[in-house]
Amino acid sequence: MATRDETLAHDMLEAGNARFQIAVHPQRVLFWIADAAGGCEVVSTNWRDATGQACEDAVGTGWLGAVHPDDRSLVTETLRSALEARRSLFLHYRICRADGSARRVLHVAAPRTLPSGQFDGLIGTLTDESATEAGEQVLQDSEEQVFKFLEGVGLAAIAIDRSGRVAHINRIMAELIGQPLSELLGSDWVGHYVLAEDRPLLAAFLDGQVALSSMPKELEYQVLTAQGPCLFRWYVTLIRDPAGIPTSIVMMGSDITQWRRLGDHLRLNAEIFDRSNEAMVITDRQNNIVAVNPAFTRLTGYGPEEAIGCNPRILRSGRHDKAFYEAMWKSILAHGYWRGDVWDRRKDGSLYPKFLSITALRDEAGQIVKYSAIFYDITERKAMEAQLESIAHFDMLTGLPNRMLLHDRLEQAIAVAERQHQHFALLFIDLDGFKPVNDAHGHAVGDEVLKLVGQRLGMLIRGMDTVARLGGDEFVVILTDIRTKENAGRVAEKIIRELSVPYEVEGRTLSLSASIGASIYPGDETAAKDLLRTADEAMYQAKRDGKRRLIFYSGFS
């Protein structure tokens, strides 16, 4: 076992290597690392070219000198909050460039930890947004965004295509496998690296047995690593193409082999119990606490004298219903264990998510005599999962569902309409005159207009309906359970009137309008992609007929 000094030396070496890689990174994107107190430790070598500030002058709080004066208080406060909560940072602001101009950047940073797990600050990128297309802040290619995200999550991560081959694998996973990235890309993940007994779990995803509506979800399976078979707990979601068709399965996970061994065999000797960083609890047959370790106290706030003799229900958050706990105990009594994510409550009343493993301990006669539980805080992992879902399914500018999520909502609308014998309308909306506004006043103004359009649309529809942004200045609205075509027409006309009201942005009054094409399910088409196509065609007909009008596909086809 490594000594404390050896662990610290290893941590420092690893941290130094990471900083070197960032410092020499040649890309146009600016890289930035801050320590646990928020002081900048290093920036990428292209910092001077972008800001005019010497790299050495950016150290500490010096880098804030490159931030636009009007934005510094916002940046400082957001950074402080991220460091205190040890969470990710996502912020838009302006930096002053070497030529004196101000450019808008997207600053994304994630927590970094030493190999021992200690929080060590933030690592992030500043991406110049001014070079993107009209109205766009980030690339619309969700797959590329997700792959970039997986490189910085701090978890093992992999994406496989629908044939089970590796589409992307991050450095952490590749190192665990013990093979170069070049050899892993394109390889048969399921056939070569997933143990045979667990392959049916992934086969269910690959052959469509798992319903897409159940995603994202979690599962466990064993991976053949350089150290032998290891059990991983995975967070699984999908990447879809612009038509909404799943193209890749994305998995982020952690090696829980040691956790399983501890839970299954209960090797809780005094040293492990007292020194473990994971909270451990032993209860008697009646599920009253008989022992807790120091990590339990650190995580929950309850000391041994407060917890011993109590039932673990003192930790319940109230977020799970009776059925949840009944299913948990049914599994424990039937199989001897239960594992999963649970929301709990600390002594101070704060809620937090944790991964919990409970094992039943039996005597020689097979009777349960005790229960052991091991758990740890997964707040940061949940934040990463939420960020991944946001990247994959929501438009980064307006916060509306993107093309991928729209496809899911459209499939759901079709299923409900077919089951309940209803009709719904799909409105394809394109702004008239957006490009001249964007060209004349700049992308920042164009972005604000698109945000306002999204807000206006959101206020016009019912909670049961959906408004999404496809990209650029194109939006889609799904109006569910319409009684007549005329009902959809009235909503569309209301949208046209509302979007034609002038926009006040940065002291400017801007005038736009909207052209709308509409398709009716099931009268026009019955497939999601065909409904989008016909509504799009109707919208272009509205453009040709003079703009600022509504055209139903059935009216001209």
C-alpha cells in the first residue's frame, strides 16, 4: 500500500502532467486552469494572441484583466459559487482582445480532482462564439459536443454504435483497458471487452429491446481490463442523428468491483471500517443501527451516539414513495442485496443523492442476522449526467428542446394520438427578415432576438404542447389534441401576430415576422419525419406567397 507521501507525490506528478498538456495545447480554443481557491495556475500558450495579455500575467487573478470590465463582477461571483459547491461552471461573457475589440466567449469548466479524489480546482475552456453561424452559440453536432464532454468528466466513458463497435472512448477508459486509443476505436466493444455473461444486457440496447422512452438509465456489467474482469456501474444514454435516429450509445461509469466485494463478503475489519472514505453502517436483524464509521458522520452529520439504536429511516429524504422501499426490501430478502441511487437527508436537512449498496448477512443456518450498507455522495456525478443530457437534448442558446428531443416528443405525440384517436398539428416556423438583422447588428443581437422568440413561443402554447428550436431561425411547435384544423390555425395566427411585435434589444427596435407551415396528424402524414417534411414544404410555400402567413400542407399539396 502506498504511503501518504507516495500518494501525494503521485498526485503532484499527475497534476503537473495534466497542466503541461493543457499549456502546450495548440488549438484556437483557450484553456484555463484554476486552483481550489480560484487562482489561475496556467493558461494555454495562445492566450497572448487572443487577449494581448502575457501568459505569466494571467496567473492568480490577473486573467480577470482580460475580462470586459462590465462582466468582471458576474465572472467573479459565478467562479466563487462553482468553487464553493465544487461543481461545473457554464458562463457567457466578453473578453477584451489584443486589438481592443470585445468578443463574446463561452466559458465551460469542470471540477478536477487528484488521483486520491481530493478536489483540486477547475479546468476549462473559453470558446470564441463570434465565429459561429447566425444565431448559433455552439455546434449543432450533438455527437461532437458529447464526445468532447466525455474527455473531461473524470469518469470512464465510451460510446458505441448500433453494431456494438467503439465510436469514441476517453483516456480514462483506454488506460483501464490498457490499449492505445487507435486500436480501441472501431473495435468490437461487446465481443472483445464485455464479459460473455453480461453481453445480453448490452444486446438488449443494440437490437432495440430496450424502449427509447426508458433512456437514460443505469446498468452494471463487467469489462475485461488490464487488471482482469472489473464490474462497472454505467450511466447510459443515446446520441441521435438530426432525424432523431439513435446512432450511438453513450456510457459513463465507475469501477465498483471493490464495492461489490466489500458488500458481498463483508470484509469490514477495523482498519477498513474506520479509515474508509465511504460511509458504512451495520444494523441488527430489526434494522436498528449498531455501528457507523467516521465517514458516515462526515457525510450525514450524525455522530455515533446519535445514530446507534436508530433506524436508518432517519436519513430518508421524502423523495421516494412506499413502493420504492418495498421493492428494495423485496430484493434484499429474495437475493441478499440491493444496489442503486437514493436521495437522502443530512442532519442539517439538506438533501443529496448517494449510491447505496445493502447486503444481508446470514448465519450458518441461513438466517439473516445483520445488514451492512455502504454508500457515498454522487452529487458531482449527477451534475455531469444532467450536463450530458442538456448537451444532447436541449438547445444551448434558448434552452428549448433541440432536434433530437423534438423527435422523441413527436413520436410520443403520435403514440398518444393513435391510442386515444386524437389529432395534433405540427407548425414549422421560420423568421422573416432575421438574416438582415443578424448581418446588420451582429450575432450577439441576433442571439438575443432568438432567445426572445423562444420565450414568446413558450408563453403562447399550453403545458401539454412542445416548442423546439431546430437551429438557425427555425422553430417547431407541436399542438396536441386539436379538435379541428381551424383550432390549429387560430394558434398559428396568434403566433404570427406575437412574433411580429417589434423586439427591443440593446437599445434597438427590430422588426421581424414569421412564416408558418402546418401539417395535421393523421390527415397529412403518419410518420414523424414525413410530418416535419410536409410542414417544412408548407412553410416555404408561405414564404413564396409573400411571407408573414400560415399555409397548411393539405391546402396546396
